[in-house]
Amino acid sequence: MQVGSVGSDAREIARAGDFVRFDKVEKSYDGRTLVVRQLDLLVARGEFLTLLGPSGSGKTTTLMMLAGFETPTRGLITLEGRDITRVPPHKRGLGMVFQNYALFPHMSVRENLAFPLEVRGVSRAEIGERVTRALDMVRLGKLGDRRPGQLSGGQQQRIALARALVFEPKLVLMDEPLGALDKQLREHMQYEIKHLHERLGVTVVYVTHDQGEALTMSDRVAVFNDGRIQQIDRPRTIYEHPDTAFVAQFIGENNKVDGTVTALGVGEATVTTAAGQAIRAEAGPGLSLGGRALVSLRPERLSLAHGADAVANHFPGTVVETIYHGDHLRVRLEALGRDDFVVKAPVSGSEALVPGRTVDIGWRVADGRALPIETPA
Ligand SMILES: Nc1ncnc2c1ncn2[C@@H]1O[C@H](COP(=O)(O)OP(=O)(O)O)[C@@H](O)[C@H]1O
Ligand SMILES: [Mg+2]
């Protein structure tokens, strides 16, 4: 894999104008270990880009370098073509939202929203108007006189969002802004932020470790691992066509079946397991004939219907257990050398899926992705 490589989608967006640019940026806090390595990143104007990855993968450090709270050890960051690598945070004119809302507790909601405008020398009359508009935008128009302590977590986070947007910044940075909210409110806020972004046309760089959040909200997702971007693409591409085993593993659920590449054609590979079962799958980058590979299979793309011979791949499996999830049935099977093979099946017509029963598991070539097995660096 090419480090910090950009997909074709990425190149297309970059041509639309690179608004933010990271050029071979590296960061070390202790002068020995790099927590961000050789980072090349382009953010287009108006884009919603999410940095996604496990804890410690360098997302916050990357965002902090863009905000100006951290300085790169090497490399260059530009905003609209201007070198900002060493420009202090308050001169970058960015809006920011973090997990802990960081509202001023002794000020009313309106005073909190007025603050960024006051420091920018906006006139009294205009401040009043803009604060009212920002409050309406997050649908909290009635709560302007309250103090942050008198608001729920979700309301405080909406105020923090309004405060980051009230001075109409060109770029807004958000670091796990919904991390402290419960699931339902978090999902609601995801849509709210997404719609605000669409309405305002502001550029957003968003950090999360939650893949569902990244897929739902973003124009593009950059998947971080160990200080590097493994893949940067549209959510659908990331999910359907992961470039690396790490990305397949980190985004969504997948069954991994490993074997050896026994045929490699245009866009398609055959991976043969130790037991001699040959699986045809879409070929990811970096495969070599005779090399080790795994096939990543999404549980919701597999079917347990009879007559699976209409599709390219069908293998026998033995049902181990079924778990009812309301909107689907989770079926665990022994199949393809694994005892944790999972298929998500529709609840209707699932009566035959009883433990001990042998069934046919089928899927199309395009529903499996063959990827090289990563050897630790
Ligand atoms: N201020 C700091 N001083 C020293 N090490 C840090 C500091 N901030 C982060 N790190 C280290 O840098 C690595 C990346 O951290 P971070 O960027 O916060 O990752 P993420 O946001 O993806 O969880 C981690 O190993 C973390 O421990
Ligand atoms: Mg972080």
C-alpha cells in the first residue's frame, strides 16, 4: 500500500480546489516516535471530511495541527494557498467544537454566542441579530437567557455548535463533538450537523472513532491507523471497496476467510482456502498470484436461500445459533473453516435455520473483497 494514497474520488475532489492542504506533515511529541507520518491530505472547499480511526491513531493530533494548537515536526499546512503551519490559532479564523462543550458557565447562552463576535469587533446591533439567527439555527431560540448549567447535554452541545458557526468561519473543526451524548441524541445530532453543513456550505473537518457516524455524515472519510491514512474515499467506497484488511475490519462487520491467491484477473481474484475451497471475489489492490490473502464478506450481503447456485460462490454451512435482532436474524455458522461465520438473514422465512441444520451460503463475486494479508511492519 502506498502511504497516504488518495483514491480516484479524492483526486476528483482535490481538483475542485484544495482548500486545506497537508504536505508531508509529521508529528512527534517526544522527538522519537512519530504519531503522524508523511501525511498528505487535501480538503476541498465546502467538503465534510471525517478523520476516522481507532484511539491513538493520530486524528486529534492532525486536527490540532490544523487548528494551530500543535505545530508539525515536519511538513507544511496551507489554507487557501496560504502557509499557516506556524500561524497561531486565533489568527486562523476557524470554528471549533469539542466533546466537552467548553461553554463559559458564568455567561448566558446569548453572551456565550456573542463572545466570538465581540472579540472580532462586530457592532452591537449586528451581534444581536447574528446571535438570534444562530440560536434559531440550532432551534434553541427560547433558551438564550439560560446559563449552560441549566441546559441538557444535547442542548449545550447545540449551543457549542452555534458558537462555532456564529462568526461564519470558512472552516469548522469538530473533535468527537457527540461523544458524550446518549445514542438516540447522538444520532439526531448527526443529522442536524449534516443538514447544517448542507445549508451553510461551510467546510467541516470532523474527528470520530465511530464508523457509523463517519459513514452517515461525511462526503469523504479518511481512515487513520497508526498515524497514517490507510484510505480516503466516499463512505460508500470505503465500505464496499476497502483497500486494506485494516479498513475492511474497522468499518462495519466482516467475515474473514484466508487463503492463497490461485487466480488473478482484471478486477477479480480467486482465493483458495487450506481446505481447497475456491472463493471468487472482487480483487483489492496489492494482491499477487500465489500470495496470501483474505476475503472480506459482509454478513448482510450473504444469503442462505436454497438454489444459491445462481451466484458465483456457494458453500455449505452448519447453523450454530441464531439470534433475533428484530429487524434481522443473526445466524452464526460453521463454514469455510470458521465457527464464527455470521450471516444476517431476514426474519421472515427463517424457520428452517435451526442449530445443526446444514444450509447453503451464497454470494456474488462483487459481494466479497480479496485483500492482501498485512504483515506487521
Ligand atoms: N500532548 C501529547 N503529548 C504526548 N503524546 C501525545 C499527546 N497527544 C497525543 N499523544 C499521543 O499521540 C498519539 C496519537 O494521539 P491522538 O492524536 O490523540 O489520537 P486519536 O485522536 O486518534 O485518539 C497517541 O499515542 C497519544 O498518546
Ligand atoms: Mg482524539
